Amino acid sequence: MNTLFLEPFSGISGDMFLGALLDLGVDADALQCELAKLGVSGWHLHAERRTKSGLSGIWANVHLDHAHDHAHSHADGHSHHDEHDDHLHDHPHPAGHSHGHAHEPEHEHEHEHKHEAHRDFADIRALITASPLNAWVKERAIAVFARLAAAEGKIHGLPPEEVHFHEVGAVDSIVDIVGGCIALDLLGRPRVLSAQVVEGSGTVRCAHGLLPVPAPATLEILSSRAIPFTQCEEPNELVTPTGAALLAELVEEFGPLRDAVVQRVGYGLGTRDNRTRPNVLRAWLCLPATTEAIPHDWQTDTVAVLETNLDDLSGEVLGQFLPKALAAGALDVFHTPIQMKKNRPGVLLTVLCTPANADRFTEMLLRETSSFGVRRTLTERRKLRREFAVVSTAFGDVSVKLGLLDGRVVQAAPEFEPCRLLAEQAGVPVRVVIEAALRALPAGAGVG
């Protein structure tokens, strides 16, 4: 599996992340084609090769086609989008009040959005969910937005569902976040690792007034995932809330890269001219050091793993939940004995399902068990190609499931229920019928 390694030595924003992935080889036309599935109008994506401090890379910027276009250049040469791209309201406002950005940079013009439409987190989630984008992209993008909404909600004492994105910021953030997830998908869904995150210092002018860097939402997102970061001498904000949310949701580990072969290097460019370091995000696309010359022909997919720890659920209810979840379409359901706090015996209840069904089974766990919370992770699977063969035995015909790897049968499993029925009819142990079915496999289909 390939690895995407990020180096946020000069911070990270949504557009810098998107630019780095485009520089790694993501096709811009394919990206825009996928983004069009959202059905959001009034924007187009600029992706240009430029240089920053002598480094060649891709500058990606969302250009909005209306009067509130915030990607225009300012006198100091910075763009609003590059400076700070969360675009969240600091609190809901009644009609007729002006709206400041949640965290506006010190040099930015003040804008009023008295008559502007707004989208809250629920609106954006519904928009992404209803789109024909694939399930992996939708799951990832919604999770990134959820981190943004949760951070702003905590700061302002609001439920995440009530956190509003003003129309300009909503379109901007939708394209950056969903576009970043689409770009990862087009790169083959590599695992994402990151070097240590570097943030600037100094202050940033927000709707709340002058605040130290990191800005509140950025700090909240980084701390919620316990992401280690260091501050440098650059007197500017380097990590935006969107950049922090992408790191928090997508990166598996933070630290030095090990045992990888670099395949390509990409640079995502910002528009700021920093004093101490280039305003770029460097990204490496790496192959595992142990990559084999000939890939296996196994099948791959992604499953959602839902887990909850329980110490107060009766065995009857637990026993009833497993077949009900399987009947509802779970890929697998199982429980494992664990020891919980205060030395209480408990169980770890696990449900495997498709990512598209994760919310449905999360609700089932919360409603039908004593769980107060469900952990969710997306996990890649490698699966043997499956075929079925019918073999004749002295007891009757038996269907056998075969698992093939690189054209060779490595697993064979006679279907249990037909074997059980034949064993009952013949008055023999079921293992005798199973062994007979395995012996009856045709030549060349032996397990090995």
C-alpha cells in the first residue's frame, strides 16, 4: 500500500493540501469532474504551476463567481483564502445583522454579509451525503467537516449542528475539503502520515478581537486529536482550521517516515511571502520498501469497524443483538471478553459493516444496547477471490467455497449446513462429511 507523507514545516491549509496532491499527479480534470457531482455552482478551481521561494509547485485556489469573492488579492499580496479558510460564524445571527468571519486575519478587509445565504453543518453533510460521490470520499469529507463544526461549537458553546458557514466560506471549504478527499481517492487511497506540524507565532485578528496563534478553532482541533506541534519564529498563522481538520482526520501517525521508497514529490503553494520559510506544503508519495515486483490478485475494500465497551448488558440482550445485526446486513458481529474500569468484567461488542451503513448500525448499537458511545474506524481489507464448486461424495453433493490467491486455491470450506443435513441422514459425524467433501475436490484445486 502506498503512503502519502506530509511535511507541514510551514503549516497547512486546505488549498495547500489540494495543490500538493495535484502536484503529485492527480488529474485536475478528473478532480473537477468529481467535484461537479456535488451540484454546487458559482465557483471554479484555479490550478497553476508557480514558484515560491524558488520551489516549483501547484497553486490551487477556489475562485467564486459572485460579488463576495474573497479570493481577490489585497494590497499586501495575500489572498483571503490562503490566510484563513474556516469561514465559520462565531455564533448564529438574526436577520439584518452583519457577520464577521470567525477568525479574520489582521490585514483583511471587513465584509458584511447581511443578505447572504448560509449553510450549517447539517446542510453540508446532507449535500455531501446526497451526492453520487463514492462512499469513501463522502465518509472522509463529512468527518473533516464534523471536526471543524465540533471545534467551533465547543468554542462558542453551540451544538455542532448549529455552527454556520457563510455562503462564501461554505463553497470554498466544500471544494477544498471534498476536493482533497477526492484527490486522495484518485491517488489510490494511500495511508497518510505526517511529519511534526509547525505553526507560526504572534497574533491573528479574529471576530473576537486580537488573539494569539494558533487561532481558537485550530488549537481545539489539534488538541482534540492530541496532535503534537511546535511553534516557530514566523510571525503569522501557518495552520488554518481546515488544514488542522484534514490532518486530524486523515493522518494515521505523526513523526519521521521510515522504510519507504519515494516515488514522487509534490509542493502545494500558498500565496503568502513568509519572512523565515517558504509558504509551501511538501508531500511525498511513497512505495513500501518491501514492495513486491508482482502484485497479488487479492480483492480490496474498506469496511467500517464499530466498537463499544459494555459492562452492564445482560447476556440475553447481547445474544439477541448479534443475529439481529447480521439479519440487518452487518458483515460480521462478535463480542470479546474484556476487563473494564474498577476491574469490572465486560465485553467489547464489534460490528463490521460497509461505510455507507455505519450510521445505521451505530444507531442500532446506541438504541439496542446499553452503550453511551460507539467508536468508528475505517479499515482496509484484503480478500481472497472466491469461487464455489459442487463436489460429489458418498453422502451426496456438497457446495465448497474456494479462496484463490494468484490463481491457486489456498482455502477451501465446505458449506456447513448441507454437510450437517447429509450427516444427519447418514447417521455419521458432520466432520466425516466435511472431510469427504475436501477429498472430493478436483485435482489442482487442493489447498496449498
